[in-house]
Amino acid sequence: MPLNVPRNMTSGLSAASLIAAILLGACAAPPPPPERPPAPSSELAFDAGVDYAIDDLLVQARRLPAFNPAPGLLKKEEVPRGVIAVDPAIDGNTGQQTIASKTLDSRLLQRASEKFAQFDVVPVSSSTVGKAQFVLAGTLTPIDASKGAAGTFRISLSLTDIKTGFVVAQSAARVRSEGVDTTPTAFYRDSPSLTKDRVVEGQIKTAQTPAGGAADEFYMSRLPINALISEASKLYEAGNYAEALRYYETAAGRPEGQQLRVLNGLYLANSQLGRTDEAEKAFAKIVALGLATNSLSVKFLFRPGSLDFLADPKVSGPYNMWLRLVARELAASKTCLNIVGHTSRTGAEQYNDKLSMQRAVTIQRKIEALGPETAGRLVPAGMGYRENLVGSGTDDLRDALDRRVEFKVRNC
């Protein structure tokens, strides 16, 4: 005999069933994230490589609660937006920012803003780094630069949880060299020394650390001052030297501010403002820090195939001052050095070995003439192009660091 249920009870059951269904749906786990995109079988065009890397990063990040929030059913307030701070990408060999790395930054910010919809994706700055939950670090690295085969680049991106210090997602893509302009930006073009110090090495390491690994602790602890340096460099490149100097001085006043990018910035901004004495003090600090950390590479640019410096006074005008201060700091330090000459990849290997040695001897003699106390403490060496950082062989600003002179501390 069929059960007779009152009509109002049927309606009540239907409503209850509907509410139960809704609540069950709300409590149900969100759909699993899509599978990571298959790795490309060959090198990609630059823009396609950036898109692939950021899309792969997104798929990994969606496995995290912060990137896949529960539905806001029955909640009156929306889930607050998070912040992802994007540190400027750098060359993975030199630590420089280049035209290509700036292009990577622009596309990264645009693509990540589209894909990470619940986050504000912003350049790292003093006002954003304290609010950010994640930092996105990137490198653009020429592959086999030391072998002169820099026809392929590798984009590496990592997303790090700032609170825990662990990389939560990491991706990479190989891209063709077409359209990849490795000309350094104004700050790095003008800097007298290589700026790849411990902090920069930490950024490179973090960008290339697999998901689940620890980000470089030294780099992460210096994110606030990195933000200051980034802002100062932008001001310098915009020609606002006085304001750039203010930022560099603020950074230099902090305990962690004694690093090569800050000291190079002080030198450059003071030079542009005609403050010669202050510029000399900054360069002396570059030399002292480089000798103390065994990491001093100065960009002395020679005429092609010659032992003479480039005739352009904008380039070689400060060289005598640089050499005088190197001689002074070296004499005061009582240390001994190997002076290592390098050449760009133009000409035969044997020729470049000889030329790099001759250039190292030239620098040695100039230093000894300026600081006689250094005589007997300097040993020249020539590496030719075997330790190229750029490897393009273009003999212009793009591979200026391949024609550097390094000062390596050795036992006396």
C-alpha cells in the first residue's frame, strides 16, 4: 500500500534535499588541477617559451590551497587577494639584467596576472615585498656560453612561499636565440665591475631550484633590500640620478647593504652627478669588498686585437682612476693576486690565449707603476675565451664581460 505523504511535507523534503545537495557540493573537493603541459620536443620561440614556462608554473601552483581556494558559499566576504612579487629576471651566467630579461619581465607580469587571477602580480618594490606571500624569480641563461654555442637560452622560473622559504613550483623552457637581445641595461652597461655577488647567486639558485626544495636562504633574507636596489636601478636607467642616489644611500646604510650592486650604484650615480670624490670613495669600496670576498672583476675594454684601451673617453676615461684605486687598496691589503685576462670569442684560440696574457701583463705593469709596493705580489695569467660568460663574440656591449680582467686573491 503506497504511503500517503502530505503535500506540504513533500515540498519540505524537496527543499531539504536541495539544500543538502548544495551543501554537499560546496563541501566537495574542487576538481583536480590539469596535468602539466608536455615538455616541448625542441626549442621554442622566445614568447612561446615564456608562455609555456608560466603556464607550467600555474598548473603546479593550482595544487596549493592558496591558488585553489574553496568555494565561498554562504560567506558574505570575498577571499582577500594575495600578492606575488616578481623579482627582475637576470642572466643566469652574468647576473646582469639585459634587454631580453626586461622583455621577459614584461611578458611574465602580463601572463602571470592573467593566469593567477586571485593574486595581484606586481614588480618587487619596497611597498609590495612586505605584503607578498610569494616571490617569483627568473633567469635567462645562454647555454654553453663558454663554448661559443650560445644559440639557445634556458628560461627558469620559480615560485617561492616567502613564509616557509620553500619553492612551491618551478618550470623551465629552452628558447631559440632569435630576438633575444643580450645588451645589458644602462646600470649594468655602465657598472665598472661584475655585480654577481652572493645575493645574485642566490637569486639564480632559487630560480633554478626544483619544486619542494629550499630557496636560497641568503637571497630570501635580503628581499627587502633587493626591492630598494631594484627601485634605485630603475631610477638610474630613467636618468633620475639624484633620486637613484638617495635609494642607493638608503640601501648602503643597512647592515646588508654592503654588496656590489649597491656600491656600483653609488659610484654610477655620484659620477653622473659630477661628485667625483664620492664616486672615488664608492669605487674604493668596490675594490675592498672584491678583495675581501675574492670576487673582483673590472671591465677594462681594449681596442680589438690591441693592448690599448678603447679611445672613447666615456668608456675609458675613468680607467686611470680605477687603476690608481686598485693599486692603493691592494698595497694597503698586503695581499697577493693573480691578474687574469679574458677575451671575447673572436679569432683563433691560441691568438686569444696570447692576447689575454698580454693584457693581464699590461694591467699588472700599470698597477705596479702606480703602487710600487705591489711589485712581486702580482702574477698575470691569460684565459683566452675559455671562461666566457656571454659567448656571443660580438665585440660590443653585449659581451663586454667576456673582456674583463679578474683579480684573484692567492697565497703570497
